[in-house]
Amino acid sequence: MKSNRDIRLIIIEDEPHNSRMLRDTVEELRPGWKVAAILESVEESVNWLKKNPAPDLLLVDIQLSDGVSFSIFRQVELDPSSRIIFTTAYDEYAIRAFKVNSIDYLLKPIKKDDLEDAFNKFERLHFERNRDLRDSPAESENLKELIQSIIEGRKEYRTRFLITGVSGYTKLETEDIAYIYSNNKLTFAVDFDKKEYTLDYTLEELEQELHPDRFFRANRKIIVSIYAVNKIINDTGGKLRLFTKPETDFEITISRLKAPDFKNWLDK
């Protein structure tokens, strides 16, 4: 049986400061563990997992730059002994997380004590009986309580913005937004009359504040409202091309890896 010093883990996280924090915390809490790789995207993670021995533990951010990390495990059959600790700012993914070998679900910003607790849970499962989390009635009940608490405490999403103008302020309701895009490090919201408003937020911040049933991060440049989706056509290499109403002044392409999540979003 492996010792604690034989544990190999990978970190899947697209924000460098978060991946550095996780790596440094792992080295502090478990200096004998080996961080075998730090991966930044769905595509990179799939390629690595197909070419390398299965890690014992994966620290996985759910929302990556090129899609939701659950799609990794649709493309790669994870070793049954591998365990996952999900890290994310999105409460809504909790129940799905526990269906793919997850042993814990940590909301950002991640606290060291929470990560220590997750590591202890991993070690208990891995070294004592190497069993499934659901095999224990007590742990199963704890899992149900966690899921229920997440359901009852659903995240509140932004409903409006206060826009600063030259002579005063304007209220912009999120339901009036067709899409939000970034250009030259500035962020612009466009309403259904194609009027533009400058927002003091990055797209990454807005992803967390806007309701995921209504808004989708199509790519690094744009978040679209479901009510602005006008036409979708197949593009080369399994990609999609999206047309909105009102139209954008640039082409919207959805990557092959992100296309399934986009289709699922439309098909709810």
C-alpha cells in the first residue's frame, strides 16, 4: 500500500494566483506529496490524463477558461482509486460534483483549514479502506446535509447595475442586457437596443455575479444572454458560431470543448 509520501496529485486551475496558492498550501500541509502537474484548461487536462499514470488526488476548479471541468471526466475514464476535491465559486455545481468521485467541494476563497479537512478525508478513504465515500452511513448522511445546505442557501445573483454617467447615474437591469464583452481591458454591456454601457467589472467577476441560467460565457471575450441568441451554426473542428440579436461587431466562436456545455445551457 502506498505511504503518504507516495501521493501524487494534480492541480487543475486556470487562474495562476489560485494555482500558486494551492501548490504552496499543499507543500505546507503535506510536504511529502508530489504535485505532478498544474493544468489550466479542459483540453490540457484531458491530454495530460490520457498520457500519464492516474494521480491519487485531483484539485479541480469547476469553471475553466475553455469549459466546465466536468467535461474532462466525460472524455477521460478516471481511475476508480483517484479522488477529486473541487474548488469553485459556484454553489450550483455541488450536486454534480459529488457524482464524479468527489470527496469534497470547497468554495473560494479557499481556507487552509478547509483544505486540511479535505486532505484528512482523502487520507482516511485512501489509506484505511480505500472505499467509496457513500459506503459509510455517517458520511453519506453528512453528504446529504451538505447538499441540502447548498440547495437552501442558493447564491443571490445580480439583478442590476448602477452606471456612472457624465451628469449622473443610470440603472441598467440585467434582464435588459443582450451581451457583455471586453475590449482593450474595458468591459461593455450592450442592451437589446444596442446601447452600450461601461461596467467596472471583468468578465471573470461578472461570471460569478450573473445568473448562469440566463448568461453564458461563450469565450474569453463575451458573455451572452440566452434571450439574445439568434442563430447557431456548425463551424470547423466541432466549433460553433453564434449570432446574436442585436448583432455584435465581431465574430462569436464557441470552442469544440465548450460546445456541449453551451448546448446543454440552451436545452434546459
